[in-house]
Amino acid sequence: MTWTAFKELSFYWTSWTLFEALWIGLLWASHSRVPGRAVYWIRPARRVRRRACERRVDTLLGRLEQRGVPAQDRPDKEQLVDRWHRIVAGRCASVPFQVAPVLIAVGPMLPLRPGPDGGSVASLWMFAAIAVYGTVSIALMAADERAVAVSDPAGPVTMGAALFLEVLFEEPEARRSQESALDAHGKAFRRLCRALRTQARYLPRELPSAVRERVRQDTERLIAALTQENERHLFSEGPDREAAVGELARLVSSALRHSCRPRNSRDSPVVVGAHLLAAVPSPDGTAGMTEEPLWNRLGRWTGWLVAAAALFTGAVFLPGDGAATDVLVLAGLFSVAAVFPPLRAVLGRAVAGLSGSAQDRGAEAAAEDRSEERPEPPRTRAGCPNCADGSGVTGGSSRTVG
């Protein structure tokens, strides 16, 4: 690849990324990044996969009714279907615009061919630029998710509550993924708690400070009640476990009912039914401060990415294909895995598979050693005709059975 072609692709990537950054920043500042609002201007898009969403909502509401959740704590079907479908449709429509910069960044890697001398046609500067492009594109994706959470904080609560209820009611034999049930439950619960805290932070942003503090306290009381019932659900059995599932379903269903209301018609900062928190004590002043600040998390992720880039650069500069190059590449992969959970899960499964195969080979070798060291059968006594016919059950006894 020539520098002219690479500069042309870089120009396209820069133009698209600049437009996307300005678009995300403008919608973030105006608090108008609501998924599905522009998509619903197109009437045919309103019916795409809406039937599937209605079936999921019918199943969810039916299971809530089976668990004894009263009608006053269950969400409205039409509101939930409309809210859920708008969010899903908006995300599906925004994916091409977010993935395009990544494809442009990876584009220079596709036509690379080895040169006549066996080396790579591209230089180290091209690979460094591609790494920067990918990092910026991923950062813009994270910024877009943050803009959605700031502009429409009730939307993530709707998605988190609905998905948590589906995980809570899911039958073990109906699971499609190989993920552990406890892992799926923990991820869904943490996602719901984060969405609730984000809603309490940004939902009443234009209201007086007393109202904002009231919303924060109600949210922390709700999270405390959810945590208590969740621990009771995890560590109990029998009727007590069923009662804990019912209380969890009632609390989450009430939060879902208040969050799935249309954004333009929401006129109250209530996050959950007040009667459900009557017995829950008010949190202290330190509640809600246990989550690590965003800037600290961004700094840690940036540090891991810089460390990975340094390791990969060192592997490129080392001459030959020695063992040090492989070590640096593996260290870079693990550094990136510390930031991205999907890559960490893949590496964990690979390590588990290697350790499992090693254990199987060790067990087979031990079995072969035991078979070689098997003791010889006991010899019969000479001159005893009955001992030769004695079985292992009688231990070689000379007494005739029967």
C-alpha cells in the first residue's frame, strides 16, 4: 500500500469521525440523544420486529402475574412495547454509523501483501495510526452510550429492568448460551443498579436541589431493598426463595412501570412505588458513593491500552521471531483483555481448555502406570487339588461349596 492511498483513507476516516464526534457532542449537550426518535419518523420502521417485542412483553407480564405481582405494580403493555421497541430500533439504526469508522480504520490492513523480500509492505507508522483510529472509534462508541444515558436516563432502566426480570424468570433448561447462570444473574443485577443510579443523577437535573436529593434517597433505598432480596434469593431454598423471587419481581416491576412511560409525557420524578419502600430505612450520606468515578475508570482503561500498545510495539521492534516476541504479544493481549470483558472471557476459556487437556493427559498417563504395576494373581498351594479350583470369592478355600 502506498502512502497516497493510506492518506486518502485517513482523510475519509477523519471526516467521518469528526462528523460523528460533533453529532454526539451536540446531542449530548442538548440532552436530545434518544434512541428511536428519528427512526420512528419512518413508518415502516415502526413495524420491524415489533411482533417479537410484543411476544416478549406478553411472556414477561404473564410471569409477573403468576408470581403474584399486583396490577398496580405491573407496567402498561403498550407503553413497555413502544419504549422497548424504540430503544432496540434506534440502536440497530445507529450501529452502521458507529461501525463505519472502525471499518475505515481496519481497511488499510486488508490489501496488505508480503513484499518480494518477505517483509510487510506497510510501515510501523501505518500500524500505529490504525491503532489510534481503532481507539478513537471505540471511545466514540462509549461516548454515544454515555450521551444516551444522560439524555434519556429512564431508557437504560427500562432495558435493565426488563432483562433482569427475564434472567430471574428464565428456566435452566431454556438457556441458550453457555454462560453460568450466576454470572448472567450478577451482570443483569449490576447493570440494573448502575442504570438506577444514572437515572437518579440525571432525571431531576433541572429540578430544585431538595427534589434531586429526594430522588437520590429513594433510589438508594430501592437499591438497598433489591440487594437484600437478591441475597435472600441467592442463599435460601424452598418457600423462602420463592418469596424472595416474588419480592424482587415486585420491586423491579414497579421500577419498570415508572421508567417505561413516554419521555415527552413524564411529569413526575418518581422511580418506584412509595408503598414498596415503607419498611426500608433511609440511606446515610455515603450511600451511592461506592461506585468508582468515571474519570478514574477512563484513566485505568487508558493505562492498560497504552501498556498494550507499548508491548506490541516492542514485539515489532525485536528482530526475528524469538521467544521474547511471543511473550510480549501475549502480555499485550492480556493487557487489552483487562479492559475488554469479551476478550477476557475468550482467553479464560482458552486457558481453561488447555489446563483441562493437560489434566486429561496426566490422568491417562497415571492410569497406564497403574495398569503396568498391577499385581500378579496369588499362586495356589502345591499338592492341594481344591485350591486350584478355588474362586476369588472363597479366597482359595479348600471347602467344597454346596
